[in-house]
Amino acid sequence: MRWCLLALLLVDFHYVHARSVPRSALSDEDAEPAADPKILILGGGVAGVIAARTFYEQGITNFVIVEARDELGGRLQSQTIGAPGKELLVEYGANWVQGTQASEGGPENPIWSLVKKHGLNTTSSDWFGSMTTYDENGPADYLDTFDKSTDVYNELTVVAGARVEQQLVDLTARSGYSLIGSKPMTPADKACEYYAFDWEYAQSPLESSWIASSWGNNFTYDPDQGGFGDTNAMSIDQRGFKHFIQAEAADFLQPEQFILNATVTNIAYSSDRVEVTLKDGTVLTADYALCTFSLGVLQNDDVVFQPALPDWKQEAIQSMVMATYTKIFLQFPEDFWFDTQMGLYADPVRGRYPVWQNMNLTGFFPGSGVIFVTVTGEFSQRIEALPDKQVQKEVLEVLQAMFPNATIPEPTTFFFHRWHSDPLFRGSYSNWPPSFFSEHHQNLRATVDERLWFAGEATSQKYFGFLHGAYYEGLDVANNLAQCVQGNGCAFIANVTEVTNAYPYVI
Ligand SMILES: Cc1cc2nc3c(=O)[nH]c(=O)nc-3n(C[C@H](O)[C@H](O)[C@H](O)COP(=O)(O)OP(=O)(O)OC[C@H]3O[C@@H](n4cnc5c(N)ncnc54)[C@H](O)[C@@H]3O)c2cc1C
């Protein structure tokens, strides 16, 4: 058990603060409520599709998903790579159901339920028991340090829980590590800490909230905290991981209920309607809009809101962080690397091409010759600014350092996606910084002018960053909005006008 009391103390803000408003108090006193209110669901990722399914299940059919890409699924993205005859579909977006189900009858990750329902082919990833370690001089056995770093990470989450219990202020996860006596010095220490922390949050301990990173972990992985369990199922389905959400959509969605290749450029809203303009000039009007665009899209003004979003909303949007997680895929004519699932490389520069995953194994894609390496945070942004050739050169230099006696051939494939630069995402997933308060987070998901609603992985207090966070937000926010649409009294998700310090600064 990672900590005991946090689950009890972490309140579900949206319900505590949601206020119930009778239908007549919506806005314009004279306006007649629409007979069949229309909802635009902006974005067709997991949150958007699950919101649509929620409306459908409640008998609400007057909705349209508006999606910029040519398919539904959002950050579930795959690509076929490889030399002729050795092609393979790889996931450069989400790939794992993180935390599936610990025991029969225990809480089950809803993504895992959908994966099973739609018969996806998955395999179990062993992130901690199948590891080979390297440094800049080749193979280097620091598995003891690796094992200890997992224990240290667990302690970090337990001590964070005690701070919540005592109502102590949040700190950086770096402060947390230092306070429990963990001060990585060597490249091996740093690589092990990176693996336990950055590889999950896509940012460093210095950039991350100690408390929120700990609950993010526990509510997903720790059954004692209501989490799903610590097993990670990796999709190896050649229809793509996205198949689970596309198949789910196909079960209920009618052709007139979604528009693809439709990029939103402008969202005009008032207290009684919403007007959405697309890149091609089309204007869509509705009674409500549910915006599921990524935090990165909202942060970067890719979509213009008219009027500009209120200050409390902008402060929340600009204060959560959109982190970046980048998988770099290589295919080689033959395998020259480790035969474990994972490889960890300790470079003198922390976070330089550290985590390697072997796809050339039984249970994955034997004979594929595919390996991939992950980088995160600032390092991801750095490589996005470089030409592919230069990144490839650096990656091959690292492989040569890891395998000094091997002749490293030219890869037959080299591929990575630039998530941070992608205007439809602007990063991979959100991370909670230490300066971000729970009230900020409440504001991230709060309704604006009672017509503009927000949902997505970033609006999930318990599961930000994860597919299941997007799922639960699509479900919860759509359930709230359905109340308004059905005219039964409307539980808007309320905001906090000013997020203040617990104590004013003494000047
Ligand atoms: C590299 C990577 C690895 C990840 N790994 C995992 C993992 O293994 N497990 C896990 O649980 N989670 C993982 N995640 C996170 C997970 O993918 C997300 O939490 C989840 O997919 C978010 O869903 P969403 O519906 O909130 O947002 P999105 O999926 O971003 O959906 C929003 C939709 O809005 C669309 N859109 C954006 N702008 C516009 C516009 N202007 N007009 C119209 N449409 C627009 C987008 O195209 C997108 O389809 C990963 C993410 C990435 C990028």
C-alpha cells in the first residue's frame, strides 16, 4: 500500500462544487429553451467518443462530433513502418492499458474493458523484471540501483500521502526525493530515477508536483487506493490500438453524428448559444459545446475563443503543463541487442536516449528487427527541432556506446512523431506542476457561460495523462451536461473566481 489517507482526503471537486441551477435560470430570461438542444462535441478522441456514447445512452441524439483528423481516436495513433516484407504497425501514441485489473471483481480500468470487448490483441509488458542496464562504456550491471529506485519511488508516494494528511503544502517531487534522502549523483542513479519518474510523467521531478504525481500513480496502480493494479497491457494489435475506440463508436454513432477533416478555428459563445467556425469557413451553431481539445491546443491559441476565455480559465489552462513523450522507432536487418524486454542506458546527460524497448521478442514481434527508445520533456522538444538525420546519428552513437563490440548497421527504418509541434495536440499528455492548486484544476474543467463545457485527460483530477482519465471525463462531464439538455435542472461545473494563497504573503 503506497499511502493510506490520500484517497479519503482527495475530494471529487466537480461534484462538491457543482451548483444546481433550474432550467429557467440558464441565461436570457426571455429565451425559450430549445425543444431538442444541440450539442457539438469538439474533438473525437477517447473523451469525445465516450461523451457521445453517454448522450446516446441517455436518449440524446442531437449531437455532432467535430474532428480535425480523418479518423476518430485522437492520440491513439499508429503507423506502418519497416522494409518491404518486414512491415509492422507500431503505436507512436498511446500503447498501454496502464493498470488493467488486479483481481476478479476488483476495479477494472474501463479501457481494459473496451479492449477485451472489442477483442484486441495485447501482451503483458514487464517494466521492472526484464531489464538490462548500460552506460556510456557498454553493458554495466546496476540492477541493484534499479531495484532500489523502485522502492524509493514507492516511499516518495507514501510520504506525499502523509503530507496531505497533515495539510502540508505541495512541493516539487525533486524536494520530495531529497527529503527522503534520495539524491542521485551518478549517471546510473539518474537513469534509474528517470525510469521511475520521468518515463511516466514525461517531465522531471523538479517540474512535477510531489502530491499530484503520487496520487496519479496510486489511483491507477494501487488497488488499496482504488487503483486498477500494476499490470500493463500493451496493444500489439495490427488494426491499431485505436481499434477499441473506433469499434466502440461504430456500435452507436450514426453518419450524421460526426464530421471528420473539420478543423475548428473559432469558438464564439454566449450564455445561450455557441457558434463554431471551421477552417473552410463553415459555421456550426449549437446550444452547447463540449470542448475536448488537448491542453496543449488550448494553451497555444490554435483555436480562438470569442469572447476570450475568462481570466480564471486562462490561468488554469496556462498553469497545467502539456508534457511531451516521444518514441523513436528503429528497424534493423538483424538483432544485435539485449534479449530482455527493456534496456536502460545511463548517459552522462540525464534523459539522453535512456529507455529502450525490444520488440524483437516472442510475445511481441519476433523477427521484426524493431527496437524503440523513448525521450521526454525538454529533450523531446530539443529533438523535434532537429532534422531526422541528426537525431538518427545521435541514436546510433548511443547504440554504439551500449554495444561497443557490435557493428551497428544502418537502420532500414527510422521514425518518430513530433507531438510537441503537432498543432492538433502540442504535446503528449498533461502533467501537474507544483505551482498548480486543486482550485486551478477545478477551473480547468469548469463550464464557461453555462454553454461551453470542457473534458479530456487533462481535466481528470485523479487520472490526468491517462487514457482512462479521458474516458472518465468524457463520461462524467457528458452526464452533467445531459442534465441541462434534458431540462431537469442543470449542474454546471462551477469555477473559483480567484485562486488565492492559504495565507497572504507578509510584505
Ligand atoms: C506518445 C503518447 C503516449 C501515450 N501513452 C499512453 C499510454 O500508454 N497509456 C495511456 O493510458 N495513455 C497514454 N497516452 C495519453 C493518452 O493518449 C491521452 O490521455 C488520451 O488519448 C487523451 O484523450 P482525449 O480525448 O482527452 O484527447 P485527444 O485524444 O487529444 O482528443 C482530442 C481530439 O481533438 C482533435 N482536435 C484538436 N484540435 C482540433 C481542432 N482545432 N479542430 C477539430 N479537432 C481538433 C484532435 O485531433 C483529437 O482527436 C499517451 C499519449 C501520447 C501522445
